[in-house]
Amino acid sequence: MAKEYDLVIIGGGTGGYVAAIRASQLGLKTAVVEKEALGGTCLHRGCIPTKVLLKSAEIYQTVKNSENYGIIGGPATINFWKIQERKSSIVEKLHQGVQYLLKKGKIDVYYGTGRLLGPSIFSPLAGGSVSVELNGGKENEILLPKNIILATGSRPKTLPGLNVDGVTVFTSDEALMMKELPESVIIVGGGVIGIEWASMLADFGVGVTVIEYEKRILPSEDGEIAAEMEKALRKKGVEIATGAKVLTETAAAGEKGISVEAETEGGRRIFTAEKMLVSVGREANTEGIGLENTDIETDRGFIRVNEYYQTKESHIYAVGDVIGGLQLAHAAAREGTIAVEHIAGLRPDPLAYENVPRCVYSRPEVASVGLSEEEARAKGYSVKIGRFPFQAVGKALINGDGEGFIKIIADEKTDDLLGIHMIGAHVTDLIAEGSLAKFLDAVPWEIAQAVHPHPTLSEIFSEAALAVDGKAIHI
């Protein structure tokens, strides 16, 4: 017999399970359909496992350079099996936590593949019923929801001509399962994921080459931040080729590795390495979920939604990577919450994406919120900028991490805060203050007036805020 629900969510990743919990809080009878494991890409193949590896790479470099802190020890060595074991342990602990939260909320979980059905004996609405294939298609369950949220996520893109075999050529999914570190790797793509892997592998002692099609790495970040990151990576020994188009038809894999040609500003070049990591973005998981049985529209493969994440079918919503946009776990969580609150009639405020922080967990880290200088000027703003280096912050020197800076961008006419951009150690934690300031529509003067404890890294905010008007104290 078909089971009725107020809400069925297809996809149990960050956007999906957070939406489910919020729905439960609001008294909605809710079910989640998940084909693999609760937590989705972020928990199992993205945010969490990569940060575990990045932390181990950071610790390795700290131990190698412990003499800088007056600590003399033996030579540091890498036990990559132990690192992978720690990664799996952390992921499983968090996975159990998500399972507990859904059980606590009395949310039904169906492990299988969910598919929207067209008008049928179960419901006259397109997508008014959901078919769930269980046990590899051996069983089938029909769910009858009043509302549906599609949170099916995304997967790594590949390039035609590059055969991702998980042995010589892989995406970030396969890279996370490596049993040993390669001697060298070519990373195709210098965006967030590519740069995190470049930083991590370089810190582990792997020879890294990054090939980026755009004129600079981290093309979505502020230009000064991207330039500082390139400088930091080159200092580690990473080779970077920007404005370079990989000629995938030239890729040749053999017993000793892989080679590929790329068109660069200086002409054609051949790049060789033991392995290749393809990191050229992500594409939405929309196949096989029954969109063709509805009037739902897509744009470049992503589901089109309104500000409350409704699709063209008003009872069907979509959140997270499947709708494109920022494709960040914390954005997906907020999108899911807004969608559920809209379903419940609470009239939530739409998400202002300019207030959503963005992070790169490399070494050094990058974090930002709001407009870059280039974006602000392109929008016609007359800007004033405050910069302050970590070299002038006592706690940064104590930590041994003095590289990097903060950049605060404000409207010269109104003093409104337009953007905050940071590069340096721990900035992915520090950006929370910038995010709050942006959300509260603060001006630099207000940031400067907030007393920041000394010695802390947070002092960089007050100094940069003062620097916007040329009043920084310690520089």
C-alpha cells in the first residue's frame, strides 16, 4: 500500500537531511530517499574526508619544520594507510550522527533510488507520487507526498577524451580512495577543489602540476587573493600553467604514468606525471529521477527554481548542488531550510547569496564573503579598500603562520561593506565574523569599534577595518 507523507525528500546529503530535520521540527510527516549513505557527497566524498587529509598534510609539514619552534625530533614519515584509516573513522562517526538525528526526528529513511512519477492511479499530479526502488530494484515502494524536495546533489565533471579509470586518471572521488601517494600528479583545473588537492599533495611531498584554462587559478576569487595563492603554491614547488587548454586527444597513459599536451601562452607543452586528477567542476545528478514526467525546467543541466526553491511544479522544490549556484554544503543546508519553511507557510526570507561565505581549505586557506574588487567595480561601485597583513598580527607570528592578508572592500559613497577576502592560516574560521558583519549590513567603522581580544588572529579585522579609512594602528 502506498504511504502518505507531508514531505518526501529525494537525496540525503546536507541539503536533504537538514531539510528533513527542519520539517520534523515543524510537525511535517517526512521521509528521505537516499540511494547510498546519509550525508551525501559532503560527508563521504567531499568536505569532510578531504579536510581530514589536508589536516594530516599540515601536521606533516609542522613536524618537518618543528625546529622553527625549538622542538628537535626525528625525521617525519608518512603512514598513508593510517591517514586513510583516520579519515574513514571520522566519516563513519559523523555518518552515525546523521542517522541518529533522523531517527530522533522520527523521519522515515528509504535506501533506494527515488523517481518522480507522472499522473497515475496514485495521484493526478505530475510528480505527485514517488517510486522508490529498493534492494537494487528487487522491491518497489510507492510514496504519496504532498510536497517533494529534490536534493540529489552533483558529481565530478570529466573531459571528453580523458578516461577516468581510477588508476591513472581519476576525479576527487577516486583520489580519496588512494592507497598510496603518487610520486607526481597533473591536476587539470585550478578551481577550489583542484587547489585544495594541489596544496595537500604538495605538502605530502608529491610533485604537482596545475593546468588551469582561465588566466589565473581560483578564478572566482578576488584577483589579489588568487595571486597570493599562486605565490604560496609556487613556493611549495607546485608548477602552475594558466591560460592553458588541455588537448585531451593527446592524453596517453602507460605503465610509467600519463602525458598530455596543452596549448599555453608560450605554445604547446607536454606535461607528464604518474597520475592525473581531473578537477573541472561538477554536474547535477538529474538523470533517472523522473524529471521528464513533470514540467520541471533545467538550465545547463541544473534545475530551475524560484527564490523559495520551487520548480515549475509548485509542489516540487529543489535545493543544493542540483540547482547550481554556489554548490556549497552550508548554502544547501540554508536552501533546504528555506524550502521547508516555505512549504510550512512560514514566509522565510530568501537567501542573500552575497552573504554566504566561501572557503578554500588549502595551506594557506582562503575565505571570502561578498563582492571581489573586480566585481564591485564592474557593478559601478566606487570602492575604498583596507588591507592588513598577518605579518603584523602577533598571534600569527606566534603560530608560525605569518603569510597572507585580509582585504576589506567598502562603498566609498555610503561606507557599506561590499566584500571581505582573506588568505592565511585559519581564515576559514575567521570569516564567520565577516559573514556576520555582512549579514548585519555593518560598515567598517562598526567592525573597528568591536573590541577584539589580544593576542588573537581576529585582531586583523579591526585593523583592516581601520585601514579602509587610512587609520590602521599597527602598520
